[in-house]
Amino acid sequence: MSAVDFHGYDASAGYTYGFCPEMAPDWLDLSAMLAGAAPARRDGQAPFRYLELGCGQGMGLCLLAAANPQGQFVGVDFLPDHVAHARAVARAAGLTNIQFSDGDFVALAQQWPVDFGRFDYVSLHGVYSWITPPVRTALVRCLGQATASGGLVYIGYNAQPGWLGSMPFRHISRLLKEESNQPSEAVMQASIGLFDRLAAGGANSFRILPGLKSRLAAVKRQASNYLIHEYLHAGWHPLWHSEVAKEVAGEGLTFVGTASLAETLLPGALPPLLRATVEEQVSSVLRIDVQDLVINQSFRRDVFRPSSLWPTPAGDVVLEGKKIYLLKPVEGDSLTIATSFSEIILQAPAYAEIVSALDAGGRSIGELLALPAMRKQGRSNALQIMALLLHARIVGVGRSAPAPIRAVQGLNRFIAEEASRGRRYDHLAAASLGSAVVATADDLRLLDAWLAAKGRIDAKSLAATCADKPMGDQGAPADGQTAITPDRAAAFLNQTLPRWRKLGAVAQGQA
Ligand SMILES: C[S@@+](CC[C@H](N)C(=O)[O-])C[C@H]1O[C@@H](n2cnc3c(N)ncnc32)[C@H](O)[C@@H]1O
């Protein structure tokens, strides 16, 4: 075992700063309701407690805490650098409803801290299928200790069979690490080089496993710290849904539904023979594993909850009260949405009415269902269209009333400043959504310059200010940073900023 492995987890590099909208409380509540179950909160404004286990750099949790000041957030991770980063962000942003703990699942399972108590939402993303079986057992015990009755548990994990083609790459990468004694970054490069040679030489595995070639191509585009966390842990092991469901059942958790909302169209959206084959299976776990075979599933976002106190279904009132917001403009007469099972083409009448209604601001699901084209679709189809738009990040599900924006302003200012210096942050907190919105490296630089000028700056001067300021990474452009033209700055002022204002990422009168 390498000196930087803890419980088989490679701790040689810090992880990325990603955000996953499926982990937001409102999204999780919607996922439960679309599956016919109750949300963790019937009143979207009610206070709640949220725990993230294996929170990594803590960026996702800080974004959620800023956008949901009525929630109390706790993040746990055993890597000191991750926790230090998370605490530094929370402190710099002035967040008061979040705390981070440098805990290890194994120790926590033995003695759950009394002051942690129980949580309405418990989430783990990119953790469950990366740790060794004993650590997973401990983690499941933590879930049992942590989850409030009626609470929701989100588990995002690498799933089978979509990773079968990647098994050889993973196996050799890990073996190279164990046998060569090289630093993890060098191991990843050596592994890529080795597979390039195998491909060039016509190794049989590439012929038999077409997924190997596409995985190798994907690996070459990915950052080395991501690759280390993806491939080099001793416990890396993509799982079937049935395996996860059986493991968490040991702590009394049962499956509610998926937070991958496009998959709520399944199995109905499959061709007749495949749909029938899925539907005729004798149990839920068999149906889901067979369905995952059909679609070649590679990542699942499962929602569970304690089964002992299964709450009654939410009823349509709570579902219809949930509010939907437009995240980005949509043009043209059709929309092609890539899902885990196929590309779905929506024609304009099916979605354009929703998009134009949302252009003026957020609308409840009930209001959207009442639109003429949606009534024509029927309730079930209309909900499926919304699920697809949510999946494609064209709309977001959010709060019924915007949160106070003070915490969001503090965090977003910090994010813009740091991103300008080259830190690869890529989201802003949004008070209307209770979640976060994607922001490109250039938009974050523009926001930083605009905030520094207190919003009193035209496009030409904004572009000039960005040009004067050295870009990130010691003056060299960081990933995604480009030279800002006056046209680009004008698009930021006239399109991006107004959209961010509507979503509560920037206050109305700010800067
Ligand atoms: C792949 S990262 C995902 C991080 C974060 N959830 C995200 O999606 O950005 C997995 C995280 O789990 C943490 N982790 C792994 N084993 C752990 C353990 N035994 N106790 C606590 N944290 C652990 C790692 O430190 C790492 O931050």
C-alpha cells in the first residue's frame, strides 16, 4: 500500500470543485414525489438539516448552504486538505449555517458524534463505489445513524454494466501503482501510454471491448487529479443497483426512486420488447438491473429512505407547488436531449410554452401543467417533458420563495475572485433556486471585474479591465479562459447578468 493511501483511498491529490444539482434538497424532494413518495419536507421553506458524507473540497455543500439559509449543513471528509479548503471557502464567504468535520467513516460508524444528530437529507456522490468493502459497511452504518425518519438519502455511484469495458484500464492502472512505486500522477500517464501502445499494436481486448477505446479517449481529456480519484483507489468497484439496495437495506433503507430525472421515463420509453422484458421481472431490484443492462448504465443516482416509518405519499398539492426556473435560453423548433438511454427529440409545442412562460420568472409546476399545450399533452407526459428539461439543465427546480441573498452574494463574490486567479470553480449559488448555476471561467472573470467596478462599467471598459488583469495560473490563461472582446462583455452585461439576477445569483440592485 502506498504511503498516501488511507483505507485503500489514494489521497495524493485534491479532488475537483464540482457541483451536482441532483443533490439539492428541492431536487431530491421532487425526485421522491415523481416516484410517488413523500418529500423530506412538505413545506419548501421549512428549516432542515443536510449531511454530505465524503464532501470532497466542500464546494457543492457551500453552494447549497448559501442558497438555503434556512438549512443547517454538515460536511464530512477524511482528507485534511479537502476539509481545510471547505472551511476556508465557508469562512471567506461568511457562511454561518455550515460546518465541516475531518471524520473517517470507519471511526464515525463506531461512535456517531452525539452532536451530529439526524438529518433530513444525507448525500454521498462519487464515494460509495470507490471505497473498500469494510469502509462501505461502515458508511452504511453511518447512513443508518444519520438519517431522520422520513429523510432522504442520495447515493451517486459508478454502476454496472457501463464500466465493464473500462475494467482492464482500471486494473492495470492500480496494479502499476502497486508495483511501480511511482507517484500517482506518473502512474496515470504511464497507464495511458501503455494502453496507447496496446491499441496501436492491435491488442485483442480493444476488439472485444469497444468501450475500452472510448474510455481511453475520455481519460486523455480529463484532469490528472480527477483521474487519480477515479481510478487509483484499492476499492474502486462499480456496483449494480441490487448490490447497493441490499447493502443499505441492512440499515433499514429502501429504494424510493432515481434523481436522474430523465430515467423516470423508463421503462416506458424503451422499445416494446425491451420494455416488456424489464416489466415482467419479479422484483424491483431485478427490474432495475435488467433495465440497466438495456441502457448500459454507468452512473446511478439512487434515492433511499428509512422504511420503518414510510410516510404517506405527498399528494399532488406539494408536487404542483414546486417552482421551476429557466436556466438558459432555448432557440429553434426542436430540442435534442441526450439521456443515458437515447437521444430524445422534443418538438417546439411540447416545450416552447414552458420556456416562454418561464422567461418572465419562476412558475409552479401546477401553473405549468395548466398551460394549454401542457393540458393537451396530459399530466403524465407534461411531467416527463419537465423531467427532460430538468435533466438537460434547461430549467431548474427551486424554492417557492427566494432566499435572502446576503450569503449568496458573499460566496459568489469569493468564487468570482478566485476563478479570476485561475481556480477552477464553475458554479454560482442561486438564491431563487436553492441550488447553483453553471458559470464559465470567462463569465466568472467578467463578474469579478463587474463587481470590482460596482456595476458601473460599460462593455468596452469591462473588456479592457479584463485584458489589463493577468489571467489565472501565473498570468497564463487557465482552463476555459480566453481574451474578452467588447462583444463578449456586452453579452455578459445584456444576457448573462439579467439571467443571474432572475435566479438570485446576483442581487437586483447589485453590485
Ligand atoms: C471522488 S471524491 C468525491 C467528492 C465529492 N463528493 C464530489 O463529488 O466532489 C470521494 C471523497 O470521499 C472521501 N472519502 C473516501 N474515503 C473516506 C472515508 N473513509 N472517510 C471519509 N471520507 C472519505 C475522499 O476524501 C473524497 O473527498
